[in-house]
Amino acid sequence: MQLLIEKLVKLQSIELERTRLNHELHALPAEIARSEAKLAAAQKQSSEAKAVLEREEKKRAQLELEIGGHRQKASRFREQLDTVTTPEQVAAMEHEIEFSTAEAERLEAEEYASLARTETQEAALVAAGERVKLLAAEVGAVRADAVKRQRQIAGEQAKLDEARLAVRAKIDSEWLARFDHTAASRGTAIVRAQNQQCTGCRMGIRLQMWNQLRDGELMNCDSCNRMLYWQPEAAPVEVAPAPDPLKASSGRAPRRSKQTAGSSKPSAA
């Protein structure tokens, strides 16, 4: 029975390693996708910064046209001041000159603000471009590592498949069927019993079953139905209880109970 247990435990270790490799293999595309998502976000940020710069440039071009129009209008009214004859006309032209000059100055202030925003956005565009380059290189490295790891996993899986077939060939078909059925439903088919518990489901084990396991038998857990075995070298070491520190420090013999002290009787004559 011990030989069967060793074979089943070895088979399960192979199955668990195959499962781990499969999970790692399936996680590789997700790792690539996360790296590509970071790159896409950086590219979007760079595109948005570039679009903001283009809008600011168009806005300044429009502002320059409007500023030029107001400056020309004010200049034209100044030239006409010498030709007017009535105070009302002079006041009207001076009002137009003042308004056009004020509008030109207001628009120039907007143009300066646009230039300041452009400087900030140009710095952001440079930073976004550097980040795009960095993440693009990272995506390439992640893809290369994924391809390399896929090949490694394929080689490891091939060796495990070979070892798996060799172990299964040495196990009786009935036990293999029980193993496969339990592993399919529970994830693991055989677990160790320890401290009178199943290490698979942590449920307690009946005393009779515990004694049978300690005798080397292979049994099924009443709770999870996994195959249970006991491994002597894995059993916890029993530690002797520590002496009572009060008794050890008193230096006196422990007192006898009243029942012990008065229990002796004289013998019959």
C-alpha cells in the first residue's frame, strides 16, 4: 500500500505542476495586453497634447487677424480726426479709437496667455513622446519574453507529460479512475492526514479511521472524499510539558491533598 501511496502522491505533484504551467501559459497574453494598454494610453495622451497645440496655434492665428483689424480701425479713425468739424463727430471717433485700442490690447493678452499654454503643452508633448518610446520598448520586451517563456513551458510540459504517462502506467486502473474522478471534482485527489485532520478540507477524522491511516492504509475522507494517507515523518513531534515554574522556584515539596493525607488506616489486629 505504501508503494501505491507514493505513486499517487508523485502523480498528483506532476498534475499540480502541469496545472501551474497551464495557468502561467494562459496568463502570458494578459500580461502582453496590460503592457499594450499602457502604451495605448500614452499614445492617446500624446495625441491629445498634439491636438491642444494645434488648437492653440489656430486660435493665435485668428487672434492676430482680429488684433490687426482693430489696430487698422483705430489708425483709420485717427486719420479722420483732422477732417471732422463738429464736437459730436470728434467724440464719436475718439470713442471708436478707444474701443478698438482696448479690444486690440485684450486680444493681445489672450494671445500671450495662449503662448504660455503652448509652452506648457509642448513640454507635456515631449514628456508624452518619451513615455511612448519607453512603453513601446517595454511592449517589445514583454512580447519577446512571452515567446521565450512559451517555448520553455512547452519543453517543461513535454517532460511532465512523459513522466505522467510513466507513473500512470504503474498504477492500477481502478485506482487511476478514483484518482481522476476526485481530482476532476476537487482539484486534488490525495492529501495528507495530520493532527487527526484532513489537510484538504480541514475536517476532523474519526478515531478508527485515524488509527487505520497510521497503520499505513489509504482511505477516503468522509467530508471531501479525497484519498487520505498518513506520513510518519510529517507527523508533529510531541513535546514534553514544561515544569511548573512556581513549583520549581519554591524549593519545597508539593503539599499532599487532604484526601491523600487522611486516606491511610491502621491495619486490623
